[in-house]
Amino acid sequence: MDKLRTLLTGFITWFRDISLDKFAKKSNTLLLFAWRLSVALLIVWAVWKFRSLSENDVYVIKAFTVPPDMERQGYRGETVVAKVISEMLQIIYPKDSSTSRTSACRQNDKARLKTQLRIADGSERKDFDIKGLFDAGKTLFGIEDKLITGYIVNANAQMTMFIQMPDEPLRTVSISENAPLDSLFYQAALYLTRQTTPQYLVNYLIQKRQFDEAEALLAELDFKQTNLPEATDQDHIQTLSNWANLYLSKAIATNSVELFDYALEKAQELRQRYPKDIAGYAMEVSILMTKAGFTHLGYGYDNIPAIESLAKQAFQTAKEAERKENQLRSAYFDKKQVMGLMLCNAAYLANQCKLENPKVLEKHFQKSRAIMPQSVYIYNTLAYFYLKQENAEAAKRYITDALNANQLDGNICDSYAEVMLHFGDTTQFFRGLELALKNQKPLTKANVENYRNNRRWKGIQETVYKDQFKALFDKYAAMRQ
């Protein structure tokens, strides 16, 4: 028995030694593999990062030379450049707080700009500054940032800024010496945005309803892209998107059926030429959503026979985009955000026309909300969906959340009033209606009277609250003399 125990103990010791040896070898192999994988991933990342930095335009603006009187006011060269860049960013990313469904296209956010703008500060980089290493790599391969220089002259009762872009003649922008300096920075920003990111300037001009200037710039871009071989798919996608947006915005301003049709044709052309980009889908649904709301054209969201074909087209387009979501990319829009808006808008029209089971549409709405949890526009639309389902609790909850988020938005205020009136809460109805009268809605006496006769308020004028209703509108009519 002792011999057997000794033999067994020896075997266990031998087996453990072999196992530990194998384990150590396997551990070393795994560690070596992990190290090599980490190095490989780092190299891949560095190559990708370098390509992304070298492929995108980088404009470096050197501190402008300024006259002594500007320096005495605190406007050093770096300050001037910082002011100009600040104005450019407001042009490139204009704030648009519209929550109206008849401005659906304006809800679509653009993707963050790849073109980089920075000030040449002349500071020395640290030894291990990663950006410095990439810049050194770009220099090694002969890739140079585009340097912008300039200076300001105060003469002949004018402040004139001279701007030198790479490979461009020297340009000037001027203001009278009595004008605020901010106007000079704004003029410079318009010029530089046109030179560096013209598509974003087009979008800004459209939003400002400067349609002639936007159309002229688009025509110029179209000509260049047609005749220059280096024009990219991204260039064409952005231009087509802006043509659709321009026609749509002009249609809204003029109540033109023809312009709505032009806008839709551009969106459909965009979708056919670039079926893997989300822009065509997003523009088409936005245009259909906007067109459906125009009562002046014989539509209106409650005019079901008139909008049913538009609703079907929008819903089919949104569903197709959702099916292809993983394959779609975006050269101009924020893909995730426009997908959320597309589903929301298409589901709203489908719900109005009862094209689909409400439970199915609810999933689309909630997916939109999950994508854009802070969107007042989505909450407003959700409130109308639940109003249609006679779900008072949910409708009130969403419109109250929307109102709490922005009590200065007249569109949200009167949506709140409509929902509360529908469910018989007259106290909150009058609260929302007065907020709407205060904010953004009727700016003139005539508009107050038109607003008074809105079909949504007809029921309240036939109740015991008619005198309170009349007094409220009379008050604001008198204020808009």
C-alpha cells in the first residue's frame, strides 16, 4: 500500500509539473499574441487617424495684423481671428429652434464638419504631443495645412479687412468706421465660409431666406462639380440636398405647388443616384411631411383624403430606410438623428390616415424618442399620437414635458392648449393659449384675429368660457395695434 501511495504521489507531482509547464507556455503564447494584437491595432488606428487628418481640409488662420487703435480696444490679432472663427461656426451650425411639422426639413441636423479651422498660435509642442507627431507625418509626406493670413486697415472712414486665402487673390471686406466691429467679423466669416465650406453657407442662406444668394451659390457649385473631375460623391450629395431644401423653403414661403414638386424631384434624384446615402430618404419624407400640412394647397393634417397618398409614400420611404439602416451612410446629415425624425414624421402621417396598427406605429415613435430623448419636436408629435388614441395620460405627459422644456416656443404652447382642450382641462387650456399668444405666434393684430378663428378653438367659443376666450384675444389684439 505504501508503494502504491508513493507511486501515486510521484505521478501527481509529475503531472502537476507538466501541467504548470504547459500552462506557463500557453500563458506566454497568449500574452505574446495579446501584445502583437495591441501593436497591430495601434498601427491600424494610427494609419486611419493619419488618413483622416490628411484627407480632410485643415485651415490654419494666422493672427491678423491690426492697427494700433484696435489693439487699444483689446482686439489683438489672435482675438480678431477667434471672433471670425466664432462667427463662422454660427454660420456652419445655425441654431434652429423650430418645432413646426410644416418645417420638417429644418429639423434635420447636418453632420459635424470634417474641415478643421484653427488658429496658428505659434506655441511649441511637447515631445510626445500626438497631434504634433501627426503634423510631422503630414509634413514628411508633403501634406500641408492651408494657411490664411490677413490684416486690417483703418483709413478713409472705413475699416477694411484684407484676407489672403491659399491660391486665391487678395480679398477685402469693409465697414464704415462707425459700424460695430462685429459686422466686420461677420462679413469676413461669410467670405471664409464660402471659400472653405460652401455647402454649409448655402444651408445658412436658405434658413435666412436669402434665396437668391443661395441659388446663385448652388448654381456655381453645380457648374464646378459638373466640370471638375475631382468632384466627389459627397459634393454631389450635398448639392442635391441643398437644391431640394432650397425649393422646399421657397415653396413654404410662396405656397407654390410647383416648387414642392421640384423639391420632391431633387430628393428622388438624390435617392436614385445615391441609394446608399440616407440624404434622399430623409429629404423625401421631410418634403412630404411639410406638403401634407399646407392647407393653402388643399392639404392639412386632418384632411385625410388629400394627404393619404403623401402619407403612404412617406411611410414606405421611411420603412425602406429603416430596413437598409445598417447599409446606409451619410455624407451630409447626422444619420442617427435624421433616422429618428424620419420614423417620427412618417408614423405621424400614417397615424393620421390610419395606415397601420397604432401598436406598430407606437414602436416607431418610441424608437424616435430613444434616438432623440431631448427633442421637443418628438415629444410634441408623440402627444398628438396619443391624443389620436384618446390616451389622455400619455398625451398630457408628453406635451407637458415639451412645454416644460421650452415655454417660449409658441408652437409647443398652442399644442399644449389643444391637447388640454381636447381632454377638457380648460384651466390648462387657457394657460397654454396665453403663452402661445405671448410667444412667436401672432405678431400683428391681423394675425391675432386669424388665430382667434382657428378651427381648433371653435368648440370653446360655444361654451360658458366664451367670454374668457374673447377677453384673452381682445387683450392681445389691442397689444398688437
